[in-house]
Amino acid sequence: MIETGDPRLQLCAITDDLRDGSDGLVRRALAGERGGVTMVLLRLKHADARAVVEVGRALVSSLRIPVIVSERLDVALACGAAGVHLTSRSVPVVALRPHVHENFLIGGSISTAEDVEHASHADYVTIGPVFGDASSAIGIDAFRRFAIACGRPAIAIGGIEPANLAVLPGAGSAGVAVIRAVFGADDPSLAATQLMDAMQVAVAGLSAGVPRKDEDAS
């Protein structure tokens, strides 16, 4: 079982594509790790299972941090990943749990109230999109409600950058997950460092009782 304060949850970098090949993706992941990324979620929407296994094995052998595979348990097991991340379209977490060893991580995704039960037995959940397009972003209040409702360590996802993550620890976020902010950055190491620095400042401010930005006007 993973706890809310587990350092692996602090900064999850989600892969984007293979525009620079498998070696390039691994180089970007290593740069992110140097900058403070604590977990990599392997998601390659346009790659077949064979390619994802190959990339997964390369990441697992190169990184010291956990590698989690999006949706595909077979791929996760084949490449020796630390776990699998399920969405609302995947099999329910509770159905998968008996078939993996106790240290195998299972993540869940929450975007709506209906997703909460689906992910309730996960080791951790991602909740979002928190920021971004007004038509799809759920916002801080919904993030807080879903995090409380699922009772699992929650990672905020969606439109997150150093400038807007200060409100997240106070809303119950154990960490953040990003795609473009690390894997799409010109310098993934620097981008990761900036995100981690901002998160640490936010957590320190919360511990010291400094009002969050969304409370300043209250």
C-alpha cells in the first residue's frame, strides 16, 4: 500500500511520443530524473505493444525511479515495470488486484464522480484535468472533493506548471503529473527542477500556515 507522503508521488512525468526514437525518450526521462522527477508513466498512444515493451524495458533498465505503464498490464509485466495505471475505460482496479504481487503498484484515474468507485482500490489516483480548458477542467474544488471521496493518495493532473501549483497541496494533492511540462520541455531537467521547487515552496507554505492564493481574498 502506498501512503500519501510517499516521495514517489511527488512528480510524475508522463511520456508523450517517440519523435526522437526510443533512445531520445530515455535521454529525456533521464534528464527529468536528474531534475527531480520521481516516477515515469509510460504512455505512447500511437505505438504498438511491441514498441511499448521495448521502450519500457529501456526505461526500467536506465532509471532508478519507478516506471508505470498506462492501461496495459501485459506490457507492464513484460517490461518489468513497477506497476500499471488504469483509466475509467480499463478493467476495475479491484478485478486486477488479486492477479499481481503486493508490491505492484496500481494507479487509477478520476475525472468525474462516476470514476471514484472504479479507482477506489488503487494505490494512488490521478485527478483532473485540474487546470486548462474551461470546458474540461474540473478545478480545485472538484479535485478536493474527489480526493476526499476516493480516500487514496491523489496526484493532480492537467495544465499544471510552476506558476499555478501553489494551491494543490492545500487541496489534498500528494504530487503532480505532467506531460509537456517535462517531456515536451527543451530542458527536461530544468523543467523538473522548477516544478519540484515550486511544489516544495507550496508544501512549506502550507506547513507554516501561509494562506493559499485561492484564500487571499477570503
